[in-house]
Amino acid sequence: MPRVRRCRQLGCHAMVTFPDHYCQQHYEHEAEYLASRQRWSRGNDKQYTHKYNTITRYRNEDKRQQYSFYRTRQWSHLRQQVLERDHYLCAYCKVQGVITLAKTVDHVVPIEFDETLKANVDNLAVICGKCHRAKTEFEQKYYGTGQGNELKHVTPITDIPSIVVLMNEQSI
């Protein structure tokens, strides 16, 4: 069944098949609408990307080196190896008895805490978006990672079931 949506013309309730935005009666507005969207995205995307990269991602030289690792061929191969090893299933959900498809590969012990483990396959696991957000929160509290935090001197936790328990305790 094709995806449909309402015509963008005010007061018109006709249904339009995706990817169009206007019905046959108001189709003359389609090109103008698409051009305005392109103008907006060109103008705003650069500002957002620049701000994100300079303020958040590359805020200092250590962060710049950490994120440059994710653009290497080595990371690409490691990531693919882990995805295939874990069958594209979130390791953190699997511990809780839930099957969730995922494409993100995460460091169990964050590289901000221990740089030596960044290319270690045993320190990598597939993670879904929901678990990734919870784990990032956990890492910020436990390890002191993240912007504005100071790294703590704690024992790294490499066991995924233990991390899941701590993540769940924290969210309560």
C-alpha cells in the first residue's frame, strides 16, 4: 500500500501519494515548496554542523583524535566484524531477554576513559538507540565522561550484564 499524506495547500484535504506534497489541483506549488526546503536546509545545515563540530565534537585535541578514529578503515572493519559477530542484535537488550535490531557499535569501556581499548574487539558491542542513551548517562555518572565532567578513578566494568544492572538501577 503506497504511503499517503494530506495536500499542503491550506484548506485542501486531498490525499497525496508520497513523495509529493501537493495534490493535482495545487501541484503548481510543488516546485516552489521543494526549492524553499532546499534553501532552508543549505543555510541551516552548515550552521548546525559547524556549531556541533567546533563546540561539542572537537572541543579539544583529545576529542578530535578520538573522533578521527571513527573515520579510519580500521574502525570500519572492526565495526563490521562486531555487527556480524552479534548478528545486528543489541547486546544490552539481549541480556534483558529482549531481541532488538541495531546498527550502532559501542565501546563497553568508553575510549575517553581508556584509550588503549579503542581497537579491542572484546571491548565492542552492538547497541540500540534506547540502550545507547541509557549507557551514555551511566558512563557520565560512573566514569565522569562527557563535556563538562571530570574523569573519575574507578575500576572499568567490562561485563555487559553488570552494566545493564547498573544502568537499570540508575534509571529508577
